[in-house]
Amino acid sequence: MLPNGNSPAMMGAMSRVLDQLRKAVEASDENQCRIARGANIARSQLSRLMRGERGLSIEGIERLAEYLGLEITIRPKRRRKRR
């Protein structure tokens, strides 16, 4: 466990989600102000997310994903075959 109570695996998974959101924002034809307004998150939050300074709350992630037309899926991890 990390000092903030999160496991390294959880932090890695969250990092991948945030990376995908950043890529979707960059690929969008809309500017950050419009995206933030449409997703109902503060422009400053989106700006910090895009700079890699901060993440978003779960609710913010859900609203941003919804606005960008993305679906967040949680599924069991594939297990490696043991030799």
C-alpha cells in the first residue's frame, strides 16, 4: 500500500484511464473550455489533468468519459499461464 491508501496496481490502472482520457481530449475537435463545460467539470480541473498535474474525481472521470463518448469498463484481469 502507498501512503495514500492506494495499491500500486490501483494507481497504475487509474493512470491508464487518465491517459486514455487525455488522448481523447486531444483527439477531440473541441477546445478544452467547451469540453469542460459540456462535461460539467471546472476548466481548471481539465487543464491540470491535461498537464498531468492532477487527476479527477470518479464522478469527474465518468462525466468526462460520457461527454467524450467513452465507456469505462472494469473486467477481470487475464491471468498468465504458469509454466
